[in-house]
Amino acid sequence: MSDIGKDLRTYLQTKSTVTDLIGTRMFPRMLPQGESLPAIIFSVIGSTSEHKITGASGAVRAVIQLDCYAETHIQANDLAEQVRLVLHGYTGAAGDSTIGHALLDNKREMFDAPTDASDVPSYRVMMEWEILHNETIPSF
């Protein structure tokens, strides 16, 4: 069974234009407390298995949210742009998955107020992606 979130992380970790900015700081669902920025958080929002008349097709349409966090607005936008440049329109291998297409559906710029006693906010670019990828077809 493939895990598209993990596989997408694996793919992005092979792209130096992304890792030059975040190193290995790409995490599922939330930023670990005390982690430095910039970083990327990924979440699988939902997925739907595609079907054909005879049953499963082996294709899954997933919605993935990538949040690009940084200490400044410009850094967050730069990171989001580097992700877009290596992912939008991509087809091919990603970890244990094969991506049929990766399409950027939506992008929003956000500001997150400090959650601790500091006065340091974070800036975020939230990107929603449609990722068509493979899954194993069940056999009965």
C-alpha cells in the first residue's frame, strides 16, 4: 500500500531547490514544537479511488494540502514557488507511488499570529494540490 503523503515528501526531498530552503523540515499535519523555519507541513485532505465498470481502476485522486511556513512573507512565497516549480504538472515516480498528474488547485497567503509568549509571527502559503496516483487493485 502506498502512502501518498509520505511519497510526496520523498519526492520533494530529492529536489535541491526545495531542500536548500527547508533541509529535511517537512512534516505530516503539524509543525513539531520548537522546530525552526522555513518548513513544509503536508496533509492528505481526502482521496477517492477511481472505478471502471469491472471494478477498481488502480488510480486514486487525492487532495493534498502543503503549507509552506517561514519567518517572512517573502520567504514563505519563495518556498511555495520552488514547490510549484518542481510539482505542478509533474508525472512520474514519487517514493512507492507513481504520480499520473500533480495540479495546483488553490493557493492562499496567510499570517499566523504567535502562539507562544514571543512577538514572532509566521507566514504561510497554503497550497491545495490534486494528485492522481496509483494504488494496488484488490484481488478476490
